[in-house]
Amino acid sequence: MTTLLIKNARVLVTMDDERREISNGAVFIRDHIVEQVGASADLPQTADEVIDASNHVVLPGLINTHHHMYQSLTRVIPAAQNGELFNWLTNLYPIWANLTPEMVQVSTQVAMAELILSGCTTSSDHLYIYPNGCKLDHSLEAAQEIGMRFHAARGSMSVGQSKGGLPPDRVVEEEADILRDTRRLIETYHDASRHAMQRIVVAPCSPFSVSRDLMRESAKLARSYGVSLHTHLAENANDIAYSREKFNMTPAQYAEDCGWVGHDVWHAHCVQLDDDGIYMFARTGTGIAHCPCSNMRLASGIAPIRKMLDAGVSVGLGVDGCASNDSGHMLGEVRQAMLLQRVGLGPDAMTARQALEVATLGGAKVLNRDDIGAIKPGMSADIVMFNVQQIGFAGALHDPVAALVFCTPVNVAYSIIHGRVVVREGQITSIDLPRVMERHNHLAYQLTEAAA
């Protein structure tokens, strides 16, 4: 058994039941579990490894509840820079049709490295396109190598343009094949135990790319195995119009009709979720992944997060796909979430600490976990450290916790995931990142050239 001591933190933000912030705080970790939390003077003074957190704010690892990591290969594609969701998708589907297994694996590692360096320790990823032999296994292998806690969502598209859907027919799958592969992945990889490093999620892409039958059968499959469900919902005005035209329902009504509400379900975006939908989600325990940067980039609107939180809806943060955000900076997403809620609602609509809580405890609840999101005894040892002795924080250290959110987003100095130091002094320790980035850029060029 190995031990790790983090001590002398300028501020230790616990997110525990009392929301304690401990000056000169310390955390004692045994193997992958937090054992003691408190003032540095009150904890053991030695361990197998000791990290001095002087001048650092120490936080629970941030939790990303929605992403499309393969899209790191197609950031800032010119044809998709200025379109809304449906236009953006139709310009990118032909490019993504040329994905290869290596592209999925390398793009996942690049996206995860970006997340980890920005303070994220747990991430979901929604991979819903599987051309040319691509499998979710390739993402899982990448996560295992880099050392990220991972909820891998087996996405799918089954309704192509010939059936009234949005995606081209060549990127959709047969529904029997989708369900068969999803079952295989759950039986092969899903870990339901506490402190699990990998879980499988059942995740048809969206109401405009899969059938009602697949939505219902996916829900039955997930519940037979006790795994979570995830999809996109009510992202923009076109999404609402499609739902009303095809199903004669609002997106929330359609989700309920398909069995897609409950504590084991979370939906991405919900920018245009109406009041009835909000109250339904609160009543049923259904979660939401809020993706502020992507919603602004695609001009989808401002999700009513303040109203959702006040109603009792579980809300986490997501950076969303690398091609609809063009960034995967989790702390930057926290900042944007806080700022965006203030637009039209006033400066007290969301505080810095409330935004951090959404990104930690909120994300844990959305992912249906009770072992991450806080630093307290018995929790998974997922901890990040930000050095506040940087120019961007000069003059802000009277409240270094709020400074992390209000000031320019920075990268972590240290990241501990499952008790393992994955970032040390600002550098990823688990992979050769420069080599991976070089290969990633080559593959990105190859992918876009293939569609030219």
C-alpha cells in the first residue's frame, strides 16, 4: 500500500457537506482513497510521497459530463465556423466519415490531456460515429494509458437522410448491430464498483438521428445492466421544431415517452428545455450536462441553469465536442458558466463557488456517482492543484478560490487521479504528449484532406 501527502495548501477546497475551505490544508491518501483531510499540522507529516502545496489552491478534480473527443481532429474547420447546429453537423459528417481507429485513439488522448491539464480528472465521452472499423474500445484503451477516470458512452446513429434523419446514410448503423455491440461493451468493460476507473454508458446520439424504437430498446438494455443513459436534447430551436414535426411532442415529452427520465439519465445541453421539462427533470432526478461555450459558439442560446438549479435539477458541466467549442479547458468552462448565467439575470445569478460546485459535486451527481466530486475521507483520490503565484492572479489573492474562476483560466500544477500523480509540475507524466500531438496533427491533416 502506498501513501501520498499533500500539505501546506494555501486553500484546500473540500466540497464536503460543510463546504469547508481549509487554510494551510492537507490531504492524506492511501492507495487510491482519501484517508484524512484537515489542517497540515493535524495530519501525518510523512508519506511515501509528499507534495508541498504552498501557494496552491487544492480542489476536487473537475468532472466533464459531455464531450466528443474525436472532434479534436476537426477544430476550426472553415466551412463549419459560422453555422448553427444542423448546418455545422452537415458540414462535418462527410469529414468524420473518414475516421480510422488510430484517429479515434490519438484524438482521445489529445482531448484527455487537454482536459487533465485544465483540472479535469473524470470525463464522459460520447462517441456516436463508427466508420472504417472504429470501436469504442479504441477510446477505452487511450483512457487506460493516460490514466483518466472515464465514462465511455456508446453513441449511435441509425436514422440517415433517406429515413428523414440528419446524418448521411453512410455514417449510420443497423439498430440490431448497435444494441449487440453495446451489450458487448458493457459485459467486457463496465465496472460498477465504487472508485471504478471505467464505466460504459448507453447513448443513442439524438432524437434526429435515431428511431423511437432504438431509444426505447436502449433504455431497456441499460436498465437490465444497471448502467446510465445519455443523449442530446433540446439543444436549439431547430431541435425543438424537429421534435414537434416528427413526434408531435416537445423534446422533454419525447424523452419521457421513450423512458429517458430518471436518476440514471442525463441529457446534454437542454438549452431550449421548457418549464414543464425543467420540473419533470427535477421530479424524476434526470440530469443535465451544461455546455456554455459550445452553446454560444453555435448560437444555440443560454440554458436556464439558474432556474434549473433552483428547481432542483441535477446539473453538471461539459466542454462538449472539440469542434463545437474548439477548446477543452474545464476551468475555462467553469468561468464561462458563471459569466453566462449573469447575462440577463444579474451579477448574483451565479457565484464563482456555485460554478465550481456544479463542476464537481454537480458532475458527480449527473454521472450517478458518490465517490468523486469532493475531498473527504472515503472518496476517490482525484485532486488538482493550481499555483496562484502567476501574473494572472496578481492582485486577486484576497480570495484565491474565486480568483480561479474570475481570472484568466490556467492549467494545473499537479493532478492526482485515483491516487496517481498524472500531472507533475505542469507536465503530463503518463504519455509522451509532444509525440502524441505531432501524430495528432498529421492525422487531422490526413482526415480533412480525405474529404476535400
